[in-house]
Amino acid sequence: MWSQMIPVILLVAIAFIGMLLPHLPGRYDASAATLSFVIQAASYSSLLMMPVGLAWIVTPRHARLWNGLTWVVAGLVVMVIALSAVAVNHMAMGVILGIGVFIPLRLLRRQVQAEIERTEGVRHRLALYLTVVPLLLVTFVATVLPRASAWSRDRAIQHSADLIAEIEAFRQRRGHYPVSLQSLNRDVPTGVVGIERFHYEPTGETYNVFFVRPAIALGAHEVVIFNPRDEQRFTSHELDVLQYDGAQLDLRRGDRRRTALVQPHWVSILFD
């Protein structure tokens, strides 16, 4: 029994790790956020399998119908996987993931089809997997990922302390803040796989230090920003800064969904 469940357990564990990847400690990986987004989208779309699984459990005599619907929904999930990657401008990854999932799925269908015809227990297990696995995945997204996201944000903020200290030391020596810190290489790592680097910008008589990362909400981005005078402002589109000012610019910035963090002078701003 347990040996037959090992492939499913491994698949769920891999999905969990893939969703957690952008929030883990380590060097930046450009593909981590996309992979997490794709798995989350696939997890939500896999909920379509739950009604099929429940119907299969309640009316097992229609096993052939439920089996056919299972593979139809599985095909839809593969499409979601590919389209999710394309939606975040990773077309190559979308094609690779789509093909990489479709081919093993087709081979698995042939194997399962043969076993279903021979063994009734296989039908019961498959119906159970269809019901339980999507629920596990979505529950993980709703409960574990927000905690992992908050932890990784706190870790990145902690790692920014050295950069902020260097900026303040520059001001003590020169009497003003740096005009720019644009450079090819980042010398202060964020310490989080899904956060590329810290950004600096002078603003008036003060400055912002910030980092950008994908938010838990699918398709959203979070800007986590430090300003020693608590004058944090951020803008969704660069042309808004060039074409508007004053009250018009304030309306168009899109930075009103903000949350003050426990760390002094840090806020989180969510952009859809």
C-alpha cells in the first residue's frame, strides 16, 4: 500500500518545494519565482479534479467515465502550466514545462489504464488521489506560503542592514547621500533565492532602499521599501513620473495598498 503511494507523495513534496523555492535562503535564481507561480496556478486548476474524484468514489460503477474525465482535466492542468509561464514572459519555460509534463502524463495514462482494467484497488486509489492531492496543494498555498513569504521578507530586510549602514557612512563622510548606486555587480546579497538585489534611489533630502519580489497573490508584485523619514513612495509605471506631477502623479502611482512592517521605516506596497 505505502509503496504504491510513494510516487504520489514524492510528486506532492516536489510541488511543495517548488512553491517554496523563491522564499528559501540562498543565491538568486531567476527561474524560482516563475516555477513557484506555475505550480501555484496548477494547484488551483487541479481543484477541477476533486468533483471527478468524489463522483468516482460515490459511483464507482461509472469508472470508465470518471477515468476519461480525469485525463481531460489533467490536460487542462498541463495547459495552465504552460500558459502560466508564458503569462509572466517565460515562453521558453512554458514550452519546456508543457512538453515535459505532457509526455510523462501520456505514458502514465497508458499504464494506469491497463491497471484499472485489471485491478479494482487501483481505481479506488486514483479516485482518492484526485480528491485529496488538490486539497493538499491549495491548503499549502493558503497556509504555509504566506508564512514562508513573511519569513523571507524579514530575512531580506535583515540582510539590507549592511547596505543602509554604508549609505549612512557615506553621508557622514561626504555630507550628502550618494547620487546613484547603479552597478553591474551587487555586493550586498539579499540572502533569498527569489529576490535579485537591493535598489537605491535618492529622493529629495533622503533616500529609498527597496527590493521587488512576486507577491503571494498570483500575478501581483510586492515592493518592500525603506525610507529613514518614512516618506516611501513608489510608482507602477515610469511614464507616470515623466508625464505627471503633484496630485495627478499621486493618484496614478498605484502605491496605496501599503502595509507598515514591524521593522522601523519599512513598508510593503502591493501592486496588482
